[in-house]
Amino acid sequence: MQNQQDKSNLTKMHIVNCAIDLFQQRGYNNVSVTDICKACKISRSTFYYYFKSKDEIFDSFLLIPEVIIFENLPSILNSTNYIDQFYQIFETFLTKMMETGPEIFGQVLKRNIDNGNLKILVPYEITMWDIYINLIKKAQEAGEILNHNPPEKIVEAITYLTVGISVIWCNKNGSFDLISKNREMLEALLLVKDKPGSNSS
């Protein structure tokens, strides 16, 4: 049963990847379901098994980085530094956003807002909520960060902060580095302790 579910997720992720690539190349309005099916080498019935329309593809945008994270989670969690673990997971999402570009990610945000499907905008609905809370708590206990507010409040603030930065990034047509700006703001929020040997001002 698990293998069947894994296969289903891979097919869905394949469709999302193909569609996003086409959107980037031709523009969202110039891509049809038929174009997506041809690019994916699937039938229309297969497409409509997973999605009701091409708009719905945006609802599964985060499936791609989520799969990447869960595939690499054991190696990520091997790091002895909890805040590094947090950044590795968190920045996987940002990397996918940057690769996709501000125009397409702007469409993802618009789709979520228009449909009231706020999974990527509401802190306690994000897939990594429990993992982030656990890592922030461990980072606090290990003295890696000096912000000792409740982990839930910190992750909530991180989510709102990142959504705000992402909206500005889309609005400014990707004119700044999304990962660097998020890292800069998160270090200020978390009060990340300097590592031994690092340069401090």
C-alpha cells in the first residue's frame, strides 16, 4: 500500500514539475492541459485523476521541496547543530521558490489567497510545523539561539516574516536574494549565537 502511495506521489510530483517548467518557458496563460500531458507523457485521464484543472497544480507546489526534505531528512538530522538543521530544511523551500521565479510563485500565492487555501501562509498548517518547533526548542536548549520565547511563537513569527519577505520578493520581481534576506532576518529574530571562530562585529 505504501509503495502505491509513493508511486502516486511521484506521478503527481512529475506532473507538477513538468507544468512549472512549461509555465516558466511559455507563461502560465500560454500553457494548456494538453501541453502539460504531452510534456509529461501522460493521458488526459491521468492528469484529471490528480488535478481538476491546471490552476490546481499550484496547490501542490510545495510537494516538491517536501519530498526532497523527507528523502534527505536522515542526513540533515545528522548535523550536531540544530539551527543548521533548521536552515537546511527551511532553505529547501526558499531554493525551490527562487528556482521557480517570482512570477510563478506569485501565482502560487494568488491561488492560495483566492481559494482561501492558506496552508503555505498559516503557521500551524505548514507541513514542517512540528519539525521546526522541535529544532528551535533543541537550539534553545543547546544555547545556539538566544531567543527564549516559546518555540511555537518563534515558528509563528518566522512563518509570517517569510511570507512577508516572499510577497515583497515577488512584487519586486526577484530583485534581491530571497535566501540571504531570510537568513539575515531570521538571525536577527532568533538571536543566533556566534559560533566559535566566527567573525563578530
